[in-house]
Amino acid sequence: MNISVENLTSVDKKITIEADNTDLAPKIDKALREYRKTMNLPGFRQGKAPMGLVRKRIGKEVEAEQIDKFIQDVYQKDIAPEHKPVGEPQIDKLDFNNGKLLVEINIGVQPEIELIDLKSISIDKLVHDVTDDEVELEYQASIRRHSEWEEFEEAANEDSKVTVDVVRLDKDGKETEDKDNDLLLDLKNDQNKEYADALVGKKKGDEAEIKVDEDGEKVTYKASVKKVENQKMPELNEEFFKNISRGSATDEDSFRTFLKSQIQNYFDQTSDDLLNDKIAGEVIEKHDFEIPKNIYNDILNTRISNIMRENDNELPEDFNKEAYEEENREGIIKEGKWSFLVMKLMEKYPETEITPEDVDNFFQVEAAKMGLPAEMLKNFYASQSDQLENLRMRIRTNKLFGKLSEEVSVVELSKEDYEKKYSKKKN
């Protein structure tokens, strides 16, 4: 047997295995004799059939089986320990003719990464303390979400819901076949502003013309009002506040306190997520290295599989894999680079290894967010063994980001300054 190696890139290798009957024949013959012991062929006692007949019956299958086993053994004993491949190997060529075997296997290997001084990286962080005005807006929205609606005989106002039949008009003002019946519109929703402008002041039985901008073209619809609904405000008592706060509040003041805490938690989590994204992006940007082709393909195929899952396990009819790959190439490379950087950073910061206390704290925090007992969440993960490793990686990655946020230079920006700076970048 001979094994040769060709470096395709800094992280991709082609391993060529050459073998002949000196390596393979004894293994194939031994396997055939083992199968012979249990074979029942007409005219022969079990295990007594001639080897020539056995070879004729199952020789090809056993040969293929033993070649596959031989390749796996060589890979595990001779290739993996020396080259430490990452991802799944790809067999590019497999030929077995006249007792000679030729196998070409493409593998990926760990890239060489020299971590930079993270203190050289500067990251903006959103910092915001929730205001009373924000609490008031959420308070009113919460009451509205938990209010009942009742039909109203008077004209619609800007807080109403209106049910309409709409029909598109042509350029001459005549009705077309483009119709939509029983369309329910919440006039308070900003997305319905064009409808609201025309329907406020209208009541059941009235009609209104609505001009809508569709792809840069002004289109006119006629709306016939079928129903106007207004909110029936709930009784703001202890039972109501307990219900909408999942038992955390009993009156208006404690409910406002509850809302403020929830909104602040949202902003804090958003701030952390944005910070983590920016840290990851900057760390990726500052490290220049290649990723193995098989890792790239794994990420690409996973993304395509996710598209299929969201589309009843089929790709959309107009899906073009080449165009999709080209559009997402940069993101795929970044995802691959980050996976290697995470492992390298975890080696550098062994204190990010998770502890039982980290796991308990995770369950406590996540359970509180969902309003569940922590023990219930623990039992769920315990019953989902395939999720346990993902959970461990998630907790450790969170710890890693905590460490990285201490290492990089963080610049705190107010909500207004942050939005001003990054809205300009988007534009």
C-alpha cells in the first residue's frame, strides 16, 4: 500500500491511496470464508459449498464491502491521526481493476490562525435606559391587545377596526375583477395609513376611494364599509393585571413596573446581541485565512436544506443554486471562518469552559423569560439528547462573548446616537 498527499490549498489536501491484492486479497478471502459458514446453497450442506460457487454468488458484494472497510481502516489509522481532518472527507475517485485499488480522498484541515490583540478592536455598544414615554406607549398597547372589540354604528375613528370589500378601479374608474372581500383593517396600524386616511369618518354602508402606491404606480380602489368596530375597554382590576402579566402585577403601578422591566430586558438583550454580532464581524474581518472546501459545502448545503424545510421539503420552483451560492458566498465564508475562530478563542480562554452553575443559571434565566419552572425546561432538554451538545455550545459561546466584550474596546452610544450612526451607514 502507498499513501501520497497533494496540498490543493492551505487547508485542502488530496490523499491518494494505492493498494493491490497483496493488501486486499487476504481480507476478501477471509470474509468469503466467513460468509460461506452460514450459506445454504442447493445440493450442499450448510457451510460446505465450494469456494468457487460462493465467490460466484457473492464475490462482487463482498469485494465492495471489504474495499470500503479497507478504505475506512486506512483513513482512521493512517490518515486521520497525521492530518487531523475537519468535516466530512470526500471520495473523489475509487477504481478497482485487475487487483489494483486507486482511491482519491479530499479532506479539509484546520487553518493556521494567529489571533490578533483583541484590544485593537473598537466596538460600539447601544446603551439605553427605558423612558416613561416608552412605558406609556407599551402600557396603552397592552391594554389595546387585551381589549374586546364590538361593532359600532357610528363613524370609524383612527383607533377603529373596519371590515371592507375592496375592488380595484381601472383608469376610467370602472370596477375590475381584482377584488378582496371581508378585508379587516386596523386603522391604528401604520401599515394601513393610506386606508385609514380614506376610512376615518366613514360608517357601515359608506364607500370610499383609496389611492395606493403599488410599485411606484398609483392605483385606486373602491372600499365598501361592512362593519366598524371599536374597543371595549376591559375593567382594570387585579384579575386583569395578574392575567396580562402572568402573575407579576396586581395593579396599574406594579404593571407599569413590570412593563419597564420587560422593555429594559429587551433593550439590554438587543444591545448584547448587536454587540456580539459586531464583535464576531470585526474578529472575522481582522483574521485572514482560508476555510476548507468541505466545510464551505457543508454550510451551503445546510442553508439549502433549511430552505427546503421551510418549503414543504422542496426547493422553490425558481430556485437557482448557482445564483444562491454566488449571492451568499461571503456570508458562507464568514460563517466558516467564525466556526474556526470560536474554537481557537476557546482554547485561548479556557475559563469559558462551562460549569454546572452555568447550566443552572441558563435554565433559570430562560425559564423566567418563558414563565416556566426551571425544572420543566431541564426535563425537556434531558429528553432531547440531540439538543444537549447544542445547548452546551450555546452556553459556552455566550461565555466566550462575555470574555471578548471585556477584551475589546467598547464605546457606549445612546439610542439616538447609535441609530443616527448606523442608519446613515445603511443608507
